[in-house]
Amino acid sequence: MSIGQALILGAVQGLTEFLPVSSSAHLFLVPTLLGWPYPGRDFDIALHAGTLLALLAVFGRDWLALFRDSVTSGVNGASARRTLTQVVVATIPAGIAGLLLRDAPGLEFRALGIQACTLVVFGFLLWIVDREAPVRPGAEHRWGPILVVGLAQALALVPGVSRSGVTITAGRATGMARVPAARLSFLLATPITFAALIGGTRHLSSEIPVSHLAAGVLSSAVVGLFAIHGLLRWLNRAGFGLFFAYRAALAAVLVVTLFMRPR
């Protein structure tokens, strides 16, 4: 893997981690379709350091305010403690699923046929749920919707599902508006991404130069920062039809690729 390829894969991670199009699918598909060597799941996980930096850059003040208010009394303190507790509880399902599947073979799950199906199915669910589900004010603060979003996050371990996509879908299905659902998705991304980094980079190949890894992480952070802001601005005025169309088109490319492969 060249440093240029690391930069591109970092940019792919930064963009697709936050847009509802599946980062894990793209990180496997881009090198596969371009004929590059696949650097492995551990490198994919290492790139999450960049998206974690992007999350902290955008939501760092929110986290600091939550921790600061949580040690105070009164309404603000109670609200902050409730929010932190909800985030912890909602993160548990994905954490357990990650531990159970930590040593599961990765490439089999990344089969192009499986990814084509998950891209279309979960893209359609995101689009139709967003179009049909009513908005219930305050849903993002209630235990029921937050638990549903937490359970949905565990599905993101299947490539092609998209962590941001499935959590936003769950949020919209339980009555959250688009922007609050996306913000909750990003809030939940912070602890689960940190945990994935701690547990997933232990076996990172020493054959990957530090300069290449640093380039990928930096690229992921910069592009991820723009992706977060871009999605939040987009959702203020539009829905998910474009993302469903993209996922369906990408699935079609995968199907064509499958049929064109030598047998």
C-alpha cells in the first residue's frame, strides 16, 4: 500500500463513516475494485482514529458540557446525568456484539453479494422510514427510542449496513426528527469508536509504515469533519432519497462486478 492509497482510504473512511452509505463496505470495495491489496480490518479500524478526532472536534464542547453539568445539582445536572446514562446503556449492545464477533472471519462477511443486498435493503429502509414516520417532539430524550437506536447500532457490524444509516433509521422510526436523530447517531459514535480503536488495533500489522497510517488518519479526520457538518446542513433541508439512490447504484455495480469475475 502506497501513501497515496492510504490518503485515499482515509478520505473514504472520513466521508462514508458519517454519511449513511457504509464505511466498511467502501473500505473493502475501493481497493478491491481498483486492484489494490486490501490492507485488512485492523487498518480499517485504525482509520477510525481520524473519525474520532472529527467527532471530538465537532462535539467536544457538548461532551465537556455534559461531564461538567453531571457533577452539579439542579435540573441541568439531572439532565446531563440522564443523557450520559442513556449513551452508556445505548452503547452496550454494539459493544457486546463487537466482542462476540471480534475474532470472526472478516472477508466472508464482506462478500460482494451480501454487501449488495445490505446496501439496498437498509438504504430503502432509511428512505421509506424517513418519508413515512411522524416526528414526535422530544423523542431523542426518551429511553424507549434511545434503546432502539442502541440496539440498531449493533447491526452496523455487518458490512453494507452503515452505522450512521441504521441508527438514523431507528431514530426516525421512533419519532426523532432528522437532525436530532443524526446528532444522536454521532454522539453514540464517540464511545463505540473509541472502544473499537482500543480493541481493534492490537494486531495492526507492523508492515504498514507509521507515515502511511498517519496520512490515512489525518485524511480521515479532515474529510470526516466536513462530512459531519455537511450532513447536518443537508438534513435541515432534504431527506435521504439521494443516499438510497447512491446505495442502489453501488449495489448494481457490485452485482455487475460479481458476474464479470472469472469463474
